[in-house]
Amino acid sequence: MTEIITIGNELTEGRISDTNAKWLAERMTMAGFTVSRISSVRDDRETLAGVIREASGRSDIVILSGGLGPTTDDVTKGALCDLTGSKLVGEKTVFLHIKKMLKERGLKLNENNRKQSEIPEGSKAIANPLGTAPGIWIEKEGKVIVAMPGVPFELENMAEKEVLPRLKATFSTPSSYYRTIMTSGSFEAMLAEILGDFEKQLPSGVSIAYLSSPGVIKLRLGARAGSDNEAREMVEREVEKLNKIIPEYITGYDDETLEMTVGRLLKAAGRSLCTAESSTGGTVSSMIVSVPGSSEYFKGGIVAYSNEFKINLLEIDNTILDKYGAVSRQTVEAMAKNSCRITGSDYSIAVSGIAGPEGGTPAKPVGTVCIAVNSPSGCIAKKFSFGDNRRRNIQRASMAALNMLRKRICEEES
Amino acid sequence: MTEIITIGNELTEGRISDTNAKWLAERMTMAGFTVSRISSVRDDRETLAGVIREASGRSDIVILSGGLGPTTDDVTKGALCDLTGSKLVGEKTVFLHIKKMLKERGLKLNENNRKQSEIPEGSKAIANPLGTAPGIWIEKEGKVIVAMPGVPFELENMAEKEVLPRLKATFSTPSSYYRTIMTSGSFEAMLAEILGDFEKQLPSGVSIAYLSSPGVIKLRLGARAGSDNEAREMVEREVEKLNKIIPEYITGYDDETLEMTVGRLLKAAGRSLCTAESSTGGTVSSMIVSVPGSSEYFKGGIVAYSNEFKINLLEIDNTILDKYGAVSRQTVEAMAKNSCRITGSDYSIAVSGIAGPEGGTPAKPVGTVCIAVNSPSGCIAKKFSFGDNRRRNIQRASMAALNMLRKRICEEES
């Protein structure tokens, strides 16, 4: 069993999200360990020493995050000394590393820096190439207590490079293998119903988890087995079955987001893209641009928020807007076609909807969104209903638009 | 002392962020309670009963979240029965509420629903108008254990309406008052240095917390005192001082985001806005549009990601791009001026930068961003450096652009 303890008043006062605990819990689980408890405690040396003592009484592995800085708030080293009945001693390799880091930044060594190079006697320092606070590894009677700095990128780097490999070498864990399947176009209850029989037939040792966010559900299939190969085969067999059961919902694998998938497909096909957005207000284009290298296929977008903008910049015929309204299949079709023509792009996405809270009518309530995708062979448009929460509405419409584009590219370019 | 316990394997396996714990910790702190520990545990009845027992031994208030659903995974009620030596009994008011909810949704009552209406004997049900799982309130020997459903909006509603008021009525907490000051245009270490003397002179009982995110630092000033009035006065006195020390960084109060501030100022002045974005790819316009009612002042935007787009749609002179490059004060000035002219807007924001990871040069490394704001009285442009992380670079550039616009509107319209 593993326990994670995160340290800091900013956590118990709810000032920040405990991203380190989530990250560590996920990585440890995927490495084959079982996390039985996560605790967040205040910056109090005595309490912390007690909490670590309890945890290491129950569990083989205790991972600490935070409280390793040089200020009086930082109580982790003191708590570890109390626990092990040791005192702090200077660690030369750490001192030299800190000296080198400060020199590179043009800073002078001070008393705080010297303190940072101290670790409890009998423990081992863990290198922190990205910061000045070293990690601490204490091994005793078959149990390990490991402390890492609370700065997320320092902790993640230290965990990946040093702590996880050492823990795997110290404890025998079952071999494990995980695969993430990205899906779009459904919601959790719907997908769970479709996959009811699939879940029932999963062999023991294989697990499935649904990770939902607006417009995207990730399915995580995992297995623990006697060997890496066996675990991988167990999972891949189920992934193949999923590919046959829900091909229309699967957009990618292993954390490839929809905007990354779309980018990959466009690059492979040598095609270009533009956007014409109304209600999503630039969210679709900002997602496309979040992908490094998107300038290879993304020409740009027009955020035609007002009708005036739609008429003047997207050259939408006034009569279409008058007859069908801004939120209509006809309008988004015209937006998609015109944006391709104006910008000389191969593909385009157009979105127009009622994001709310105002602007709904009985015929077109808040949440109504029309999306069109224009491609070399023509234009398709669809009407959706995404509910009355403005933020979620915009997110879901953006994901649906990217998914429509993805499907269209797959059809056209295959 | 208060402890929070969140329940579910999805937490200990790191599949989801523990947003309930953060939310509860923040609200409890702001209500004058001290949260000493947050624990997340697996869906295991026996372990959970033990964890609750320990927590209620140490603390007066134990708040539980999750595990109240009708499936076998849901172990909270069982654990509470184990703890109190009681059994589950049907609660008529809850049963009638569930029956009514299901009827409204056109669903039939089943065995699971009946189970949901049961609570441990001797406890009190807490109404859940937004869902079928009731909350549970157990009061014994001056201590309270309260269980709430894990669905965030159900929990938040129940906590606001029922649990927080009851806890405040049951326990005498110091009066407290909090104020959030929104700042932009600095970073945490810089602001902490500027505010060094201010922090030192803070009277005892008044606290300051820095809540940082890319481009925005919220300062939360809080006080606990004998009366609400006293606490409010203590905080407001310090807020006034802050207004004098860092007026150029303060953008708003009490969670008014920069895009909300900008919207409020534009509405008050009866002015319109458009955007011309390159590297931020629509992020600025999507932020503007995230504010309900933004159609009153936002006409739309042009995401001119390629030079072709800048030339054809923003009518940027080719010679400017050739001479100064796409990332230059000259180019963003032209983008800002032309977008105002083309769309007939009073104000515009233009952004062009090198978001990375590719595209940097020695003269213009990754992170270089130029921003211009055009207003009725002219155009100003600035060059920034936002570091080499693409996502943060885009976020910080977008915040800086909105902040430049905010300052400009304040200068012009006052």
C-alpha cells in the first residue's frame, strides 16, 4: 500500500488545487502500486511527524510533497528528523548543485541556500536538476518514505527520473499496462450503456475507467498481470474489441486531443483549414492553435460575433440571415463555404449558436447550436442542443465542431 | 478543528481532481473554521469507518463527500452505521422527494431509489433539491459528522444552503471577512517584493494570500475578529492602502475577471471592441465572449494566423511585414488600426508573437510577443517576453492584451 501526503496551508485552506496529489496518485496507480489514502495537512512540524508516523505504520510507501523550501513554513525536514530521531547534516553534492545553479542565475549563496543542502542524517538525497530543494529518500525495515519538493514541474521530473524507477526496483509490483482511448460525440451514461456488455465480458485483471470532461470522454483500459507482455496483450485485445463496438466515437489514443488528431490528419493530407465562429467566439481556433506546428495547416479564422461582421467580413447574404436567422443550418453553411472561398482554405468549420443565458426563444432555446463543415467535396451542417450553461455550451460546441471536421477529413482523404 | 474526507477510488487512483475538497476547504476557511486535514480514501466501508472514527476523535467537525449513491461502490452510509452502531431506516420526506424527482423526469421508482431514501437511525437527513441522494447530519457529544453527495453542484448547493449555516449556528466561529483583489501585469515574486513593507505592517488577525495563475495574481485579504463589522473594517482599511500602493496592477475586486472588467468599462462608455489575433489564435476573443452579454460591445475578431490572412483580411501592407516582420510593433499597430477601420469598432486589441516551440530567432526568441491597442485617440504598441512554454505564453499574452485595453479605456473614458 502507498499513501500520499501533501503539505501546506494553501491546500487545507483551499487556496490551490492539489495537482501534485492527483498526478502522483495517477502515476503510482499506473505503475502498479495501490494508493490507499491521500492526506493534506497544514505546515505544522509536530502534526506532520504524527501523520507520517501513522501512514508508515499502515503502508510500505509514504510519498510526501512540499514543505522542503528554506523558510520557516517549510517543516518537512524537521518532521522527518523528529520521526527518525536524527539531525540535519550538510550534503556536499547537493551544496555543489545549489552553488552551480545560483551561479548560472547570477545569484549569491546565502544562509538559506546552505540550509537547503541539509538532509536528515541517514537519509539519501535525490537530485533535483530543476530546483534547489533536494528530494529525500528514507529506507528502513522494508519501508520507504520519500519527500519531494512541492513545485509541480520539479516534483514531476524527480518522480519520473528517480523516484518511480527506484520504487519499482525496491518493491515488486505486478506488471501493468494502460491505454487511453479518446472518444467524442457521446456522454458518459450513453457510452456506459453501449459498453454494458463489453464491461461484463472484461477478463478479471482488466479494468475500465471513464474520465469525462465537456465533449470528451477518455476510456482508460488497464491490466495488471505477471509480465509486461501479458498485461499489454490483455489490454490490446480489449482495445481491438472497442474499435469494433464504438468506431464512430473513437477519435484517438493515449491523450491525443481532438485538435491534435485533426492537425495530424490535415498534415498527412496536405490540406489547409480555416474557421468561422460566432457563439464559440474563437474557442475553436484557439484550440487548433494550441497545437505546436498548427501554422502548417491553419490559415486563420473569422470570429463573426455580430451580424454586421457576418455580412461584411464573411459576406453572408442578408436575406439568409433574415429568413433563417443567425443560428440556422443555412447560415452556418454559408459561413463555412464563404470562409473557405475568402481564405482559400480546403476545409472550414463554422459555428453559430445561442450560448445563453439570454437570447433563447421557444423555437431556438439557449443551447441550440448549428455547426457546418465545408470540404473539397461539399458542405454538411448539423443542429445540436448543448444545454443552458454558457461555458459548457461553448466547450461542447467546440468539441462537436472539431469532431465533425475529423469525421469529414477521414471520409474525404481515405 | 475541521477535517474533510473525500471518498472514491477515482480520487486515490488520480483519475479526477478533488475539486470538492478544495471547494469545501476554501468555504470552511472563509466561514471562520480551521481545516486541519483533508483525506481521500478508497471505496472501502471498513477503512472509511476507521478514518471517520480517527478524524472525529481529533476534530469537532468531520465533513464527508461522496459514496452516497445507490450502488455497491457507495459505502458512506454503511460506514456511518458501523461507526454509530445503528442501522439504516427509511426517511419518508426523502422518499417523497425522490418519488417526485423521478416523476418529473418520467422515471419509475426502483429498489435502488428506495435504498437512497434510507439514512442511519438517529441521524438527520439534509435536503438535496438537485439530486436523489440526501445529505446526512450526525450530532453527538458536541461533535458533528456531515455527509454530502459527491456530485459537485449538488454538494455546493447543499453546503451553501444547509450545511454551512447549520455549522455556523452550532459552533461559535470568529467573525470573518474576506476580500479578493484582482491584479494583472506582475508576477508573484515581484508583487511580493513591492508589498514587503505592506505585509509587515498588517495588523495581527489580518492575513494576505497570493493566488497565482498565468497573467493574474489574486490577493486575498482576510480578517477574523470579534464581530462582522470589525472584521470588515480591518480588511477594508488594508484594501484602501493597497489601492494606493499598487493602483496600476489592480484590475478589479471579488473575482471580477479581466474580461468582465473590460466588458463593464466598455458597456459604461457605450464603446465597441474588435480583436486581431495571430499567436493567441482566438484566445483573447474567446475570453471576451465567455462573459454573458458580450454581444453588446464585442463585434468580432480576425484570427490572422498566416501572413496571407494578415495581408488579405487585415489589409496589412506587405512592406511592413517584409521590413519589420510579423512579430513587431509596426505590424500589430497596423493590425489594430486596420481591424478598427474594417469593422467600425471604437477599440481593438492586436497580438502577434512567437508562441513556440519553433519559430524563434536570436533577435526574437520564443516568447516574444507584440501587443497593440487602438482607441479613438490613437494606437499604442508594446513588446513583451513571456517565456518558452506555448500554453502559458498564449495565456499570459492574452491577459496582457486585455490589461492593456483596460488601462487604455480607463485613460480615455474617464
